[in-house]
Amino acid sequence: MKKLSSTFIAASLSTALFLAVPVAGMVISTPAAAVPAFDFTDLVEKTSSAVVNIRTTQKVSINQSGNPADEQMQELFRRFFGVPIPQQPAPGTAPRKRKAPQAEGSEEEVPRGIGSGFIISQDGTVLTNAHVIDGADEVYVKLTDKREFKAKVVGMDKRSDVAILKIDGSKLPFLTIGDSDKIKPGEWVVAIGSPFDLDNTVSAGIISAKSRDTGDLLNLIQTDVAVNPGNSGGPLLNMKGEVIGINSQIYSRSGGFMGISFAVPIDDAMRVVEQLKTNGKVSRSRIGVLLAEVPKDVAESFGLTKGQGAFVSMVEPGLPADKAGIVAGDIVLEFNGQPVTKWSDLSRFVANTKPGTKSTVTLFSKGKTRTVSLVTGEMEQDKSAKAAAVDDDKATDSNSIGLYVIDLTDDQKRDLKVTSGVIVDSVEGSAAYAGIQPGDLITQLNNNDIKDAKQFKALVAKLDPKKVAVVLIRRGDSSQFVPLRPSNAK
């Protein structure tokens, strides 16, 4: 594709067009209406004061060398959070005055990460991403006028990546909530946030896709707006200055922006906010199945016209699907009348149903279609890193890296052609943020082959909270090493 020069583009935007109009046998050029250039200045002036910078800190133990974190953690700070390595000055600044040596075993508050957020009410309600504040001991919110507040965490939901903060204030600037259902691909949008801790950075682009399936419980808004580490939690705005999304993720092979970013639709986020405010938690349903995609060739062999639906790879005993007679090998075509095009559709439909709801499931099994009824159960609630660390019943469970696992059945071992390993039952914390999903197979932890769930939990209980743990995950025919930071550091 031929590359147009920037000079040509700039000229064409700023030059009036001319129309050829015949007059009395002559052709003369008359100016047409000038094409207006996009100007975001009014929008930015109206909204930027309600966009905030969020920084988090964590209390860590002082090791023998007096450093607040080991070298590996320092490198993580530098690469992923865009903040200076603890106890090292930022480039171009005067060296920090050394503190008096502290006794080994004492704690020091160190930077943990940075992010963005936005105010949605005059009394100081702030929205951001759950991953921005997850695991933090203290959260600070800084406004554009340089005022800084210590924030209270009202609630967060890791599965949707939404969190609510509260700061003490009155008559604060706030943003208007828009309607993400009405957006269309091709619309101009603006992101404001703090990439690499650069406050109130503005970037613009268009909506690339309205409902991008990421395999999670929400379909996300895809844009080409420049979003980088530190933008997380900031608003995605339409041309009216209304919030239509919360910037949450990027697709990247380098760690920086590569032209694809994702935002949580504000309609979904506000439903989460209402539940968190009313109930202190978000209730979602589950029916007790592990799902997989239905390949086209498999669908054709079963007599279906195309690869659609959700393939049931396992049914958990005693849960709603089992009670309704759903078995491994069934293909779910509809849930409560909603067509299931792919497996992730069913996960979202079920999750968005209120627990205890009587529901219908249309199945394709052994060449025939049948419909069963069931009452949905409740999905296990997320737990914060702090809760996981002090829960007596779970103190040595897999909460420290956010993984709950179960043993493989004989049928699963046969189907997967393995003799050992464990299946991921549910995820939270760092495991959820890393993209690990229920149904994944774990075969190794820190180079130890995993035999069963008991051994896995024992290994997790012995993890050094100051070091990154590495698990080997298998999904389908692909395997990948995934690094996880234990969240139960004291």
C-alpha cells in the first residue's frame, strides 16, 4: 500500500474544496463549504478536570540488604508500572536522601503502581479498574489542581475489572455517564489518563468494534485510541464528553501500544457499580459445566449445519447442569431463548442471570435437540488479596496466586491424553489478570510436575511471596508458561 505524505494529508484538511460550475460557456471554480477539522479542545476542557491520577502503595518487609523489594520486583516496577525503582531516583531528579537503616523485618510503604480514574459524582465517587488497586495497601487519588486524597475502596469486581473509590470532597468536577449500547464502529472517541504517570494525557481515535469477545464475562469495546500502562481505569469519551467505557486492556507484543485497545462498556460497568453499592458484592450465576468451542468439522459430524454452540466437556456433580441431566458431550444451542454462537456466549448469559433463576437450556445431543430446565446456582465470590491472606480456612490454599484447582477425572485424563495435572476450577487476582481461565490444565508449578490438587496446594503454600511463581498452562493444543506474583505478602 502506497504511503501518503503527511504534507499532503495536512494540506487536504486545511484547504477549501472547489467545485467546477459552468457559466455562460465558461467553467469557473467556486469554493465549496470548507471541511471542518476535528477539534477536541472544548471536549477536553469540559471533561479533563474530572479525570484523576491514581497511585497505589504496598507495605513490604525490609530484607537484609535494606531494600524494600528484591531485584526481580524492582524490575517489574520499572517495566510495567512506569515508576522509578524503589529507593532509586527518577531520571533528571536529585538523588533521594538516604533513610536511616531500618531493622530487618520492619515494613516500608513503597510504590506499587499507577493508573487512572474518573469522578462520577460531586461528593467524590471515583471509578477505575479493579486491577489498578488490587493488592494495594493504600490508594491515593490526585486531581488536576494537584490536590491529593487518600481514597477508600468501596468495592471492586475483578471479573468485570471495575472498582469504586470514595474520596472526601464536595462540589467536585464529575463526568456524565453515556450509553455504550448506542455506540457504532467508526465513531470518534477520546481517552484521557495518566500513561507512564503523565497526568491528563489526551489521545483520540475511533471505535474499531462494538462487542469484541475476549473470552471473559464481558464483551469489550475495541478502539485504536493510544492507550499505554497507566491509562487503565481512565474514561473513554464520546464526542459529547460522555463516558462510554473504562479503558482496561491493550493488545501488545512489546508492552506498549500497538494500535488495539479495549474498554469495559459503561453500561456493564454501571450495573456492577449498582450491585457493589447495594449489596457490597456482584452476584452471578453458574450451572456447573466446563465448556469448549465446537469446531466446524465436529459440528458437521454431529449433523449441525455450522460450528456453533458451546461444547460441554465436563459436568460438575450435584450442580444445576448435572441435576438437569446435562452430560459431557452435549452441545448447548440456547440459554433462555438466547442463541449461543460460541462457548463464551453461554458463560456470559449464565453469569448475567440472577442466581436462583429458573432457566431453560436447549441442547443438541446424539443427533437430536432437547430442552431442559434448571435453577441457576451462585458463582463463588472474588476475594481480595488481604482477605485471602488472613482467611483461616484458605490460608494455605491456592488463593496466593489466585488459582483454585480440582483433580482430573479418569475420562478427562483419557481425553487429554495425560496421566497427571489439575484443572482450573476458578480464578481470581493475579491469575485472572494474567488471562488464566476455568478449564485450563496446569501441568507444572516452578518446574515441579503437578500430580494432583493436594500436591499443587501444598506447593502454593510454600511459595516465597517475594518471588514470581511460574505455572505451565495447557489450553487446547497449546501450552504456555505464565508468571504470577503471589498476593499474600505480609
